[in-house]
Amino acid sequence: MSRLRRILHATDFSPASRAGFARAMSMAKADRAQLVLVHVLTPQAALAVNGYMSPQIYDDLENALEAKARKGGVRSKTLLLHGLADKQIIRAARSTKADLIVIGTHGRTGLARLFLGSVASRVLAGARCPVLTVRGH
């Protein structure tokens, strides 16, 4: 496999995302790739399901991810986007010319998956670059 130059990690700051972040970090470090950290603020209907976080909490979480990347010796940048998560992640991968998307998955099944959907599966279906899904703990 050729060297990865840019890895996009999509995060919702959940335990599943933390597992994806760890994998993206190790891959970025191994290939000396830039790590693009993406979080998408979703429309109000989705926020009702996911819960509310203040802008300060987003800033703190974003800064913590950047600090971990820096401490791990990985170049990174963050993008805070607005809209539908899968669409924005796919668009960000294209615009940043990502070689790979790494995204955590909650592993929901049954009714939870039916009502909440799966951002990871929609990204997998729509992305032009390879997508690595990492199962959360």
C-alpha cells in the first residue's frame, strides 16, 4: 500500500470515536501523514437524540484532540462543520484530498440503528476514498 499523506478522522467525541482516533493517530504517525480531525454539528432534530453540548465543550474537546496529536508527534488540523454528518464528512474528505477516512462505529443494531441510522455506513457508501471503520469498546 502506498504512503498515506492525509488521514481524516471523523469524531463525535464518543467512546467509539476515541477508538477511531487512536487508530488514526497510529496510522498517521507511521506514515508521517497529516491528521484532519472533523466534527459535524448536526441539525436540531439530531441534537435532540444526541444531546446538547455547549460551544465551550466543543472547543475543549477539539483542543484536547489537537494536543494529543501534537504530543504523539502528528501534524493535525481541525474542522468544525455544520449539516448532516455523513454528507459533511464525505465533502471534507474530498476538499482536503484525504487518502483515508477513519471513523468509529457504535455497532448499533435493530431499532437503535433503524432510528439513529449509521453515519459510518453512509460514509462508507458515499466516500470516494477508502474508509476504515473502528468498533468502539
